[in-house]
Amino acid sequence: MKKDVVAIVVGGGPAPGINGVISAATIEAVNEGKEVIGIVGGFKSLFAGDKKSAVHLSIDEVSRIHTTGGSILRTSRDPVEVAQKGFPVLQQMLKALNVRYLITIGGDGTAFMARWIEREARGRLSVVHVPKTIDNDLPLPGGRSSFGYHTARHWGVEIVKNIMEDARTTGRWYFITTMGRNAGHLALGIGKAVGATVTLIPEEFTGGALHFQKITDILEGSIIKRLAMGKDHGIAVLAEGIAAKIGEQELRSCDDIKCDELGRLRLSEIQLGRIIGDYVRNSLDGRGVSMTIVHKTIGYELRAADPIPFDIEYTRDLGYGAVRFLLSGGTGAMITLDEGRLRPVSFVEMADPATVKTKVRLVDIRSEAYEVGRKYMIRLEKGDFEPGSIEPLASKAGMSVSDFMKRFSYLAA
């Protein structure tokens, strides 16, 4: 008699800790008498009907992978057209492989696929999803972070910390763009932890289209304020999602923009720091203020890093919990950790009724957590435009007081 098969598939971008989920899930399933297979190449392999992509996983093969980055099963992203065309093949593949239980590991796109598979299986297949993203934008219970975020932030801080010292040593500014398509959690987390001069996230820009000029004014104001404080260097951390707030026409006028496999703008490839740096440098040069501004993008360096102990422990919990949920008769849910207890959250609860996509958790700019970050930034504030404060700022900017007021005062409104 054939054993029921537990299949594991990874989708979306990498995140530190994927191997921890694979390892824990495999060990628990094998210990419970199940056969485990991993689908190498993600859903792309299932859509293609590639049976060779299904590899047997044993305890010996996975027992030490939980401390490593990347994914031993690799991963893939697939456009909607490919998914729709290949879905019948995927169903046939899972049936041919005798898959009774399916564990998906991924972000919102993978969660959508998990919901679709579970719905169409009509009870023949039990599905659980393990949510991951370094963007930390999933609305998990209790404000819990998604796995991979803490590792990404940790290594991001290490990188930016070194760049901060370079900025101080060489007397220059760095504009650093981090990943974060929809939300600024990663940028804010790095900026707060490292003590960046200023951090900008998309959530603070509401009420209509955002233009490069406003971003330019904010960062130029920070540079001027630092100069008035006798500091000729600084670090600005920018969330890539800021670019999504700017109109596509304005973006395309500044950069050669490409789209990813899902047809979305590749925000991580938009040289946001370079574009804004050019605007700021040209503005300062026009008034005789010399400043070296260097841009850098970090993100790919963080996604496949070896996980820190927090994410190692976290993902082992999630992998174990995923299998326990399935073997207890559960299906159609994400597995989460809430106040030390593993619990499922149904696909219905996690989905936005309007879009059917997984809900997005944004940074709450009214929260005290954001307030702390904002308080320690060097930015133009209301008090900077008072008599006695504005004069040195205008002088460093190479402007008259009235011109400085006219140009920058709206930022403190």
C-alpha cells in the first residue's frame, strides 16, 4: 500500500529561513510515517509537468539545512497567464505523484495559488501555506513578523553601518534604497536600528500623486540642516515602494523601467537613489553648495542570507506546525505563531474580499513605533522656520531667508 505523500513547494522571492521550514516539515512528516517530496523549481515545474522535479526528501538530507540561506528546492515566480494555462497540468502532476498533503512556502502570490489548489481539490488534497517575505507586510496575528524579516534587517543594518562610517570618513552622503514593494517595514527597521540620518517610506506620502520634487526637497533639507550643525555627511534610507507612489510617466522619464514575471514594475531595479541624488545634487550645485552623493541599492544581498537564530527557531516552529495541522485534518489555512502558540489562519480571513489577494500590512505612521523613528531623524521641522533658526539654514543653502521659506516651509506644514 502506497504511503500518503507530503509535497513541499516554494514560490516567490527568497527569504532567509526557507530551508528551516523544509527541514522541520520533512522531519515531522517522516516521523509520522509519511513520504515527503520536494518540487524543485517551484510551481513552474508543476505547470510544465516535469516529474523529474519531484525529489525524495529524507531526514538525513534535511537535518542540517535549517541554518543555511536560499532554498534547496529553489523557487520561481509565474505570471497569471502561465498559471491559468498550466493549472490542469499541475493538478495532474499532484495526482500522479500521489500527493495527499501540500505545503506551500511563499508570499501573497504563492498564497493565492495555495487557495486555488485547495479550492479545486474539493477535499482530495489538504493544503497549508507558510507565509514568508522580508518585506514584513503580511497581517499576521499579534503583529508578528513574517519569517526572514529579522535576518534581512540584521544584515541590512550591518551593511548600512559600514556605509555610515564610510560617509563620515569621506564627508559624503549615501542614498540607500531597500526592498519593500508595498510597505516600508524593512527600510524603517534598518533605519531605526542603525540610526540613519533620515528614512523615507511610502506610507508617509498620502493624498494624491507623489513627485520627485517633494522627495528632493526633504532630502535636500536634511543635508542643509546637517551642514548647519557642522556635519558634512549622512545616510538616507529609502524604501523602494516610494517609486510606486510616483506616476509611471515621471518614472519612465528618469529611468529604463522593466517589469517582472507578474507584469509589475521591477521597483528593485529602479535606481531610486541615483535619480533622487541627481535631483538633489543639481539643486545644491545651482546655489554653489558642493556635496558628494552616492547611491546604493540593497536587497538581493539580504534575501538568501543564512538566517539568524531568531528565524532558525521561528521557521522550525512553522514547519512542524504545518505538518501537525495537515495530519490533524486541517486544510485551507496559513500556519502562524501567535504568542507562543501555533495556529492556523484561514485563507478566507487572510484575503482581501475586494482583490482576493492576501491583505497587506502597512507601517502605521500614527504608531509610537513610527514616532520613535521619526523623532530621531534629521529633517526640517516647524521650529526650523522660526526667527533665529532659519537664518543659518538659509545661509548654508545659499539662499535668502524668504527664498528658503518659500522653497521648504511646506515640508513642516
